[in-house]
Amino acid sequence: MTEIYAPEEVIARIAPLTEDRLLQFERLRIVRPVMTPDGPRYRRLDLRRITLLCELTDDFEVNEDALVIIMSLLDQLHGAHGRIERLVQAIGAEPAEIKLRLSRRLAEAEDV
């Protein structure tokens, strides 16, 4: 089962985080808690994301507009990575002759 955390637990785990700051990240829609009957809950991935957001704002003084852009780009990169992994798995399931043909086409494409 996925671990989920209440807002108070998240704030306690991430030193520079405050309730106002967490709400700001939610308002910017760069952190989206899961809504449960007990209120908002955050996944482990959210904690890593919030930690990164705190580091970007504290250590690099990144403003809100830039945070939104950075997180959007990271989300796109993460999505692309997932699609590439699925593509590699699909290719891996193909017969050897198809893998060889695809390998040759990829090599040709790199030469262009």
C-alpha cells in the first residue's frame, strides 16, 4: 500500500516547509494532494517534489512563475521517460529479426 501523509506530517518531515508555503504550492497547482475523507493527503512522491520546491526557492531564489515552468518541464520529462520505458519493453518482446531491423533504423537515423 502507498504511504500517505497528512499535511502536518509533511510539514514536520520537511524542515523549511510551513503551512502557508504548502498552501502556496497547492495554489500554484505544482503540488496536488490526494483528497480523502480525512482531508488532503500527500504521497512519498509529493514529499520529494515539495522538498525540491523548497530547495529551488530557498537555495536558488526561484520565483513562482519559474517554479511553475520548471515543474511542468520536469513532469513532461518524467512522462517522456515513462513512454520510452514502455517502448523499450514493447521492442524487447518482439522477435529478434524485428529488433535487428529497428536497431539498424535507429543507427541510420543517428547518421542523418
